Amino acid sequence: MTNLVENVTQQIKSVIRQSLSKAIANGEIPEVEVPEISIEVPREKGHGDFSTNIAMQVTKQAKKAPRQIAEILIKNMDTSNTYIDGIECAGPGFINFRLNNAWLYAALKGIQTDKENYGRIDIGNGRKVMVEFVSANPTGPLHMGNARGGALGDCIASVLDAAGYDVTREFYVNDAGNQIEKFGISLEARYIQLLKGEDAIVFPEDGYQGEDIIDHMKDYISANGDKLLDVESAERRRILVEYALPKNIERIKAGLESYGVKYDVWFSEKSLYDSGELKETLEILKEKDCTIENEGATWIKASVLGAEKDEVLVRNNGIPTYFAADIAYHRNKFLKRNFDWVINLWGADHHGHVGRMKGAVSSMGIDPDKLDVVLFQLVRLYRNGEIARMSKRTGRAISLTDLLDEVGRDAARFFFNMKASGSHLDFDLDLAVKQSNDNPVFYVQYAHARICSMLKILEGEGVTVPAADSVNLELLQKAEELELIKRLAEYPEEIRISAQTLEPSRLTRYVMDVAGLFHSFYNACRVKGEEENIMKARVVLVDSARIVIKNVLQLLSISAPERM
RNA sequence: GUGCCCGUAGCUCAGCUGGAUAGAGCAACGGACUUCUAAUCCGUUGGCCGGGGGUUCGAAUCCCUUCGGGCACGCCA
């Protein structure tokens, strides 16, 4: 697994460390406790390829001016057998390193060797991580919040996979509890209304208003008639739920699949009731003295949750709350299935639940730091510059399916991952289908198609991508070439940072950047028709850009067309 | 009222575990196609990083405060 930036960074750190010890040993700098050396890429190109602020960091300890320390360190640096070509002290005390291009050529070779695996790293070390996302109520269609959560969760999972984690994608099916009761009541009310008229029964105030409930009952009646009218209410609801729930779950599965999201596990909430795990969890909490009884209900203590007030676990009617089931569910994730790390994606409106959940997890003896909750802000759709709420086709609230019909999977997934999860997202429906340069999806895909087209034409003339070892990559000297290579070399680091911050949006920006650098290169340098050695070197470069763009798009589950 | 998130260019956003002269895309304006895809490129214009304090060698970044926007505070999920 190639990661030249990592190699180079280590090399520089090692040079600094040796220089520091040497300076201490010969008394130029007093004994200091060496902090973690940080190497960064300066914003300003004139400041070299990499830089460190180590001299400023040890200023206090060493009791010398930062620039003075920097000069001493530079004097003691041994750069033989490294990529380092020049070192200088600059600004308030930065040490800037300029590298020779050999590391860039090594990066190109690495890309050609790794191919579709280029970018993969191993910071995860095979640790088991679960990403639980969408987990929409199966009482209706998927909405825009689910759409954002779906794109985000799936890509977080992919990033972690690329970073070397053993990833499980999971959907928690809320097929038990209160909302299923409400679902049943809603279905029943519509059933009766359809057969006996609107006035035959008052639709419950907290019932599900969606038209899909009526559609279900129309379908049911046309297949099964009115035979349930005589059936006792509880039984009738059970039958109707049993009819409609699997249909909804299937629709959710199908919708997510056409969105490019595939789950490893569909975990049933009901199974926690059936297996007795929920009961078991409640008993454990009781034994640990985490609960109290009050007004006929069972509560979990605020002190356990690190919260200000107690929360109900079992209602006075005996039905456990969602929270109780969620505690059992998380106990299952950590203690029954032994995940090392669990990531939940929740809409920002659930933020109040985070602290409670961590507290509850902690009360089960689980390190709450093993649970991360990614909160994502809500989505606003825009059409013709105005907020759009309704689907043009159905006249109902825009569902995931409507969105996919209107803009397609590629644009939807790309747009939802363009911004950090914590920022509000305005989704411009017009822009997403526009085939022009202001649409970033097309910009990136076009770069890929352009490369493929070039390679195809060259192939027609008998030029295939040569082995990187067989060409003189040092012929790549132009600024546009070197900048492109440098950015390609950074891909594994981009994966690392995305994984650590759980922000795939970093990768959409990265791939836009790579596409832009490629387009610049394309306009500055020709490949076909150039002198043979230069052409060969450039073919390697162009093909490497293709590999990187393709790998990123693949990771985001966005297509990389070869022709447009 | 209490808590969480967000305020950066005309618009949409990066940068936020402190670093050098605050970036990108779009929009606006001006250029580049007889040559591998102009769905492209090159250039120009554009900023009191919401305001005010503090911390220090250094603050968009950390702390306090204030203003503006969103959200949550159920025996809903």
C-alpha cells in the first residue's frame, strides 16, 4: 500500500529528531522534552513542500529564540538518502523543506502498482466497526433526511473500509413498539373509512397522515375485500400491520438499493423483545440501581445518564419506550456482537439523545468513547430558486425515489457528500441535472471520460500504458504535471483524514481538485504526438489520474463513465 | 428559560486539535478551439472571518460575552 506523503513525512520527522538529539548532545540546545513533531504542507508554495513548527514549540523549554533554534537544527540535519533537497528557516521560526521530484515519481509508480487498491491504508488494523444509518421508521416512504443520511452513512462506511477497518453496515428496523401501534391504528382507520365512508371513524390525531397508508388499504381491500370488518380490533390491526409492514420494508430496501446502498445487516427491533434481551437489559439496569419506579413507570436515573432529568424506560402501561429498546440494542452491538467501534448517524433533531445514549452505554460498562454519533443537518431542496417541498410527479412530499427519478443516483450521492455533515445543505435540483461546468458531478466525470477517450485513441495507434519502471518519469517537469502528481500522491492521506474526521465530503472536494488539475494539465500539455519518451511518461501520469478519479468515485458509489 | 449546531467573498461552502500574505466553486468581466472531448482552460474583480473583550511570540481557529439563524427539551421515535 503506497503512501508517499506518509513516507516523506516520516523521513522528515526522523531527520528532525536526529538533528535535535545531536544539538542537545553537543550542547547547542538544552535538554528538552520533544513534543510530537507535526509536519504540514504550507499553504504558500514559496514556503516549500513541507514545513514544521518544532522550533517554536520548544522555544520556552530551550530558552532561545525560535529562529535561533531553527538555525541550530538546520545546521545539524543530515539529509543524505532522503528526498530533501533544501531546508530553510523562515518567518517566525518555521523550518521549510523543499524536496526533489523523486518522491513524486515514486508516487506515480505506487499508483501504477496498486491500481484499484491505491489509496487504501491500514489505520483500522481490521478493527470491527459498525455504521448504523438511515434506520427509517418503516411506517412510510424515505424522506430527504434519510437520503442525506444514506449517502453520508454509506460513504463513511466506505471510507472506513478503505482505511482498513472491518466495516458492517446496519439498518435498525423499528418494527416494534409504539410507532407500530400507531401504524396499525392508522391502517385500521383508513380501512374502515374506505369501506364505510370518511365519517365512519375519526382518524386519530397522532396517526400517520401519509397517502401511502390509504394506498396500502386500497390494495388490501381489492385483494381481500371487507372480511376484516367483523374481526376484533386488536386482531385486525395485527393483520393489517403484518400486511403493510413487510411491503414498506421491501420498498425501503429497494429504494436504498437503487441509491447504491447495500446493508450487511437489517436488525429487527422486535427481535430484542423476542430474544428477551430487552428484558434482560432492564433487569441489569435495575440490579445496578440505575432505575427508579415512579407514577407506575420505570425510569432511568438522570445521574446515570449525566443528564438533568430521569427518562422513562417502561411506561405505566407496561410498554417499554424506544429508549429502552435502544439501550438493549447498543448492548447488543457492543457486548453480544463485540464491535470495537459503533457509529450512528442521526438527524440533527436527535442531538438531545446523544448524551443520554452515551450515558446509558456507559452504565452497561461500555466505554462511551466507543460510540460516535454523527449528526447531520437537515436538507432544503431548491427548484427555480425557491424551496421545493412537493414532488412534481406525485404532488406529495419529495421522497428518495422522487429525488432519484429527478436527478439520478450519481448527482444525489455527490451532492449530499459535498458538504460537511454539520452544515445545512441546500440541494439545488436544477443544478444537479445541469450538464455544464457549474455542476461538479459532471466536471469530475468528464475528466474521467476525457482520460479514457485519450487512452483509447492512443491505444488505436498502438500506444498502451507502459510499465512505470520502463519509462523516464523525470521527463515530467512542467508545473502542471508536478502539481497533478503531488495531488495524486496525497490520496491516501485524504482517506486517513476522512476516516478520522468521519467526513467523506473531504473526498468529493479532493476529487474535484484532481479533476481540475487534470484539466489544467490537459490544456497545458499534449500527450499524443509528443516525443516518444515524453509521451510515454505522460501516458503513465494520465492513467494514474484516471485510477485515482475512478477509485474515489467508486468509493462514493458514483459511476465513472468512459464516454460522455 | 436551558442545551446543541451554524454565522468566512454577491451566492454555496473549505479552512476550526492555534501558525506565515484567509482559500475553492459558482456568479460578473476579459481572453483561448485547423491539433488527444470547449461538459475544458487562462486571467481580472471581489473579505472588519457577525460584533466586542480575553489568553500569547502568534487567533477565522481556544475562552468569555453579545447579536442573528436553525434545532431540541414528550410515559414520541
